[in-house]
Amino acid sequence: MTYQDLTHSTPAKGNVRILRQQEELPLLRDHLLRLDRVSRHDRFQGFMDDSFIERYAAKCADDGTIVIAYFENGVVRGAAELHPPDQSADSLPEIAFSVEASVRRQGVGSILFKKLIAEARSKGYHSLRITTGAQNHAMRALASKFGAHLTFRQGESTGSIDLKQQPLSPFAGLAIPTPTDAARAMINLNRAYWRLYFKLYGLGRTAPRHADGAAKRA
């Protein structure tokens, strides 16, 4: 599925799904290792070397962290992390985001945020905690867009998101139509039209045979 955010310069053209914990660990690790120096600093509130990131990714695979990944051409270019509440001192599930420079200004952060909120709701969470560097203006703006109330302290911004105040997506729970679904919908529309036509002109109640035959083949 292609995602678009018309408030950004270029629409995102990848897809999003949850990573399998152990099997897909290298995908998250490699994404984090690809972050440039500034992005790595913003993500971890300080520069972390490669060995730290490798240990961090391994921990995420073991502690129940849910990783929602944004893919382009089979490569993870962005990730949203939903850490379980038992990993936090205040027992709130903590969230974190990272987006590679090559896919910025395409709405990827908003896509990941929406998917993460939906996943948090499905797990019964009522509030989320987010922490970001004080200089990470893009992340702070994105968090505020989704209702986070951030406070500045000791070089970082910390806040919470009340999920009860977040509006439900009008598309939540709707399946993405397949070509077969679309074809069947067109057939049904065609049959409904002919039934109405024959009814209005007193020609009987049966739709044209070709429409019924097409429906049976669908």
C-alpha cells in the first residue's frame, strides 16, 4: 500500500508492518546503524557507537518491544518502537522513532505514529511516554501534533500522550480492497443498475444474464 501525506513535499511510497522479533532483528539493527551522526544523536539523546546500537537492537528483540517498520524496496528506512511498560520506571509504555535522511519530508513519521497509536490501543494501553532530545525539533513537533505535552528537563524533552484523547482513524479496521474485491463490487453495482432499470420500465425483475454469469465467475 502506498501512503501519502499531502502536507509534505513528496508522498511516502513504501509500506509499513510489524517486524518479527528474532527473525528480523538485523533489519532494525541495520536501520539504526545507517542513521547519520545527527540522527543517531537525536534518536538516543547522545552519540552512540555501533556496538551500543547492536546491543540495543538485540535487547529490543528479547524484551517484548514492538517495532513497526517503514520499508522501501525491502529495506527498513524508518521505525517506531513501542516498549513494554515493565521496562519503564513509571510503568508507562515508552515510544521512540527514527527515520533515515533519504525518506524525510515524506510523512513517514506521521505514518509510523498513527500505526503505533493503533497498536498501543489494541494492547489496551491508555497512555504513552515519549522522550526526545531538546534539539530534535522535528520529533518534538510530531509528538505535539499527536497530543504530547512535552516538558524540558536536563537537555531532553519528556512528555506523555493520552490515548483516550486521540481520535480514532475513520479507516480503522477497514481492509484494503484487493483487485478481486473491486471487480466484485463493480459487478454488484452493474446488477443493481439493471434490476432498477427493468423495474422502472416494467420489464421484469431479473437482471441481464451476462451480469449474473459474470458474478458467478468472480
